[in-house]
Amino acid sequence: MKKILFALMALATLSFTACNKELLNTNPTDAVSGDTVFGDTDGGLMALNGTIRFFWQWGRTTTGNYHQCFGPQSYTLMADLMGEDMVQAAAGSGWFWYDYLYDVKDAVNSTTWRPYDAWNYYYTLISNVNYIIDAAPNMEGDPAVVNYVLGNAYAFRAYAYAYAGMLYARSYIGHEDRLCIPIYTEPTVAGTQGKARATNREVFAQAMSDINQAITLIGDTPQMHLSHFDKYVANGLKARIALYMGDYQTAHDAAVIAVQGGDYAFNKDFHYNDATDKSVLWGAEIIRDQGTTNPQFLAHMDIAFGGYGASSRKCCSAWLYDKMGVSDVRRGWWSYETLADNSTKGYQQYKFLFKDASDPYVGADHIFMRAPEMQLIIAETACRLGNESEAKTALNALMATRDPDYDCSALTGTALGTLTTDLTGSLLEEILIQRRIELWGEVGRVYDIKRLRQGFVRTADMGHPIAGLLNNLNTDDPETFDWVMTIPAKEYNANPLILQNPIGSYPSSNLEGDDPANAPKGEATE
């Protein structure tokens, strides 16, 4: 009797006995010998950097549709387009259009669509860092560097479990003991015994344990590269995870540390393309040899590039745009103009631009975390913890360089509407609206909708095209499975302990869903 885990890592797995040279690089020209990968800290750093390169490479997770599969920024864009604040004005070449329409969950049998792509990505990342964690005790070199490598590996594993859990399960809050995803903490290969889905509580406990380990191990060691974790980035990730879990004190305390690693003042010249900007806590500087043209985030955003960004415009919801004050400088992130069909108008985005759209191989850094997010987490969690004075001070400080007329001092309370557009006038709601404006396109809107236990609707007045109104779904219900990704058949068929998520809004039988009582029992036979 044997449980079998499908080798989702087939496209990009790190094999440390027969080295995958392309992934185990500090840059594209430095090959790493498989015999020395984990012998010392130099090899450990090479392995870490290879894992990080996988963090932004395209074409590693699917057998097709590569141009919408390029790591975390593609999943952030996916999750933003699954919400109500980002409008995709047209299908264009089709990339991300089906995420926007919620028309990907039924592609469970495909190895080219989102269910397989994201699952493969997160479990490949987990597999890669599990090898580093397993080998670290025997790594020679400066103990501080060994701890730095190991701490980074734990941090990446925390990231993978948290974000896979956000995508493949319903919200943590309200579904703590419902099924999430399987947990693997040892190196895995084809034939590794497959595991059943753990609960949300178990998965996020693993993520929190991992990020705490990372913070302890990294300590005060400075960031060796912007793509690495230091104490600020690690605490930023901890703040995100704790916020999603509703652990507001932990999120608050971590964000207070994280925000010290950057500057949250507004910079009108920053267009999400330069990882060295003072606001950036975590990103990846892309050199010419590592650059690409279409399969990257900014190519889908910048209309001046002339490709996907032009034919499939990404716009701000008119509802959200109207929530900015008339003197708010962030209004410059969007312009009301005629869109690609030459008939409709929308708030075309200019927040995300290439430094030089004529040369996409440069000026297209990948950015994963910025200080303004941490300041907003401080404001939100302080409000939720009953310290409204701190919350108002934090929000007013952020807004001071964005809107000179802004003042939230008169607001109070934590009331939220049933829908994200049902306004109550509370302080918490105001903080969340400013979060929606400030972090538009940066953090994955649907993850916030899930954790807030709100529903949402799209309307034509917001700017959404008819195809994107989602009238056949139940996104107004926080209990829906509409925003829970299905598990790919490659995993489902090879691991009989997996209970599949429903393709529709709700389970159609006890053969799908997230109830542990319905999870398959037993083992697979060879």
C-alpha cells in the first residue's frame, strides 16, 4: 500500500543530486555543481538564489499559457482581477481575462490553466526550500550566514503555504477547521506518499511557525540582496499572515517592525518599476540578461508598451476612484479616457509603468512588498484592537503626503457593510478604503475580501464590461466557493486522499468541498 504524490515539480524541481543548473544560479551565467550545492554557505546561497529566481521566472509551471504564469506578480494580478476594484476592460489576447470572468476552475484536467499553474508553483517552491532546510544542519561556513540561508528558506515556505492556503481554501476566519491544502515539511519526489488536505488552522499554524523561525534565524543580518528576506521583510510577511488569520495584535506588532525598513511617503515618480525605491521592502532587480518582453507584470499594465497593456486595459473601478479627495495626488495613477474599443471610457491605470516602454528588458523590476502596506496594517489593526487614536495617527501620517486636505480624526468605530460597497462611515471602513486605493494592483484584492468576510458585486457603473458582471456567481456571499481554486486533476487523481473543491459556488455532493468529515480515507495502491 502506498500513497503517491504527483510530482507537480516536474517542470522546475530542484534535484540536488543531479543539479538543475538553470535554477541553481545566482545569475544566468553562473552554473552550480550538484556536488557542492549544500556543502557550504556559498552553495547554500546559490541554492537560495536559484529558488528566488524561480520566484519571478515565467514558463516554469505549466505546459502552456506562459504569458500569464510568471510567479507571485501573476497571482497578485489574478487575485486583483477577481475582485471589484480592478476592471479588465477587454479580453485582448486572453491573458487574465478568464481569471477576471471566474472561468478557470473547470480546467482541472488541463496542465496549462490556473488550477495546475498555481498549485505547481507553490508546491515546487515548498519542495525546493524543503531541500535547503533539510541540508542546512550540515552546511559549513559562518554560522550567521548558515542561519540567514536557513531563515530565508523558512520564510519562503511560510509564503508558499500562506498564499496557497488563501487561494485553495475558503477564508481562515470562519473556516478555521475546514480543509485547506496538504502540508509537506520534508523533501519530496515523484512517489512520495501523498497527504490529505490539512485544515486552515494547521496550514496557517505551519506558515506562522515557519515565519517565526525565519525571524529568529535571520536576526539582524542585513539583507544581502533585495530579493532576500531580512527582519523587516520577514516581519512584513508575518503581518500579512496574521492579518489574514485575524490575529490583529501579532499583525500590528510585526508591521510596526516591518515599516521601519522603508519609507511610506508618496513619490510621484515611482511607478512600481524600481526595486531600489525607498518604499520597497522586498523586490527583485532585473538585469538585461534576465529581462523579458511580454511575460511579465508591467507588460500587462503599461499601455505605452503597445501589447497586452494596450489591448486589455486595466482600469480602476469608478466607485473606488470617487472615494479619493479632489486634492489626492493618487488621482494621477488613473486617467478617465477612451479605451481600446474606441467607444467606452474608463479610469486607465498609470500607476504601473516601465521606465522605458521601448526597452522592456530593463526598468521592470519585480516588487513584492512596500512600506505603505505596513503602515496601513498598523492603522487597521490598531483600530480593531480598540486604539483608535493610534489608528488615526497612522492613517493621517500616511495620507499627509497624498492629500493635504485629508483628516480622519472625526471617524470612529469598526462597522463594515455586508457588501464591500455598503458604506457605514466607520473608521475601520475608511482605513480599508484607503488600503484599496493605495494598494490597488499590489496585494491581491480577493484575499482581503475573503478575510473581511464580505461579499462584493460588480456593476456597469463601476466600469465593468457586461461579461465581467459575474451575474451567474454568488460573490455576494462570503460562504461561496467561487473564489476558491479547484485542485488540479494531476494531483487529485494521483492522491486519493484529496477532497476536491467544487467547481461551482457550493458543493454538489459530499465528494467535494472542505468538510473534513467527507475527506477520503485510506491509501493508494501501486
